[in-house]
Amino acid sequence: MTGLVLGVDPGTATTGYGLACEEQGRLKCIAYGVIQTPAGAAAHVRLQILYTELCAVVAKYQPVSGAVEKLFFHRNAAAALAVGQGRGVALLALADCKVGLGEYTPREVKQAVTGYGAATKNQIQLAVQWMLELKELPRPDDAADALAVAICHIHSARRNALLAA
């Protein structure tokens, strides 16, 4: 079994998380979900909730490494700022919890799970469901995206180990 990986799809309103590992050559889902913050709360309160909840996920599952989706260009500057703040908090939480870290662009994550860098949300959900042998489609899509980030990290670690050998 490879070490447990925590994938994070950052945001301030909703942050997806997914925990996966590789066991006997097969990917396995351990848990997934979302952290939601109250819409009316001040930004600093939302970020504090995100930090606290991510640290709680790490404490509960003890992942050996984590992966966070990199920020991609947004047409909406306010949305990009909010995602960037959530991403920064996710990076801080993993660093404070002493979890190793990988970072991947949305295109890299989509390529890793679907073979197509411009895959749709639904295609990602279906690929994640198939790869992790889940009975149901992982929902919401933030959680499916986080599982995809974890899968991307597992694939990347496997590739790096092969290249090093």
C-alpha cells in the first residue's frame, strides 16, 4: 500500500477534500467530502474555518502526503482572489501539519484521470468513480475534483519513483 494522499480542491466557500491510496496496484478511496463555510461570514472567519477543518481531516486520517490544485486564470478577479486565499490556507494547513506536498494545475489533474486536459466536471466525476471503483458518482464535484488531485499525485509519485530507479 502506498501512503495515504490527501487531495484538496481549494476555495473559500467550498473546499473539496479526498483521501486515496494505492493498494496492490489498485487505487482505493478512503474518504471524501467538502468543507463549507457560511456565506455571510467575514473572509477571515471563513479562512479560519477552512484551516481548522483541514487540520482536523489531517489529524483524523494521517495522510503521508497532500496535493493541492494550483490556481488557474479566472476572468473574474474576485473569484480568483477567493480561490487564491483558500489555496493559501490549504497550503498553510498542510505545512503546519507536516504533510508533504505536491501541486498540480487543473490541466495536469484532468490529464491524469481522463487522459484529456480539457475534460468536463462530469467526465472527471465518472473517471474518478471508475478508477476508485466507487458504487456512486462522487458528489459534489468539489470532492470529486479533490479525489482527482489525489489520484494525480499518486500517479506522479509512481512516475517519479520509476524515473529514479
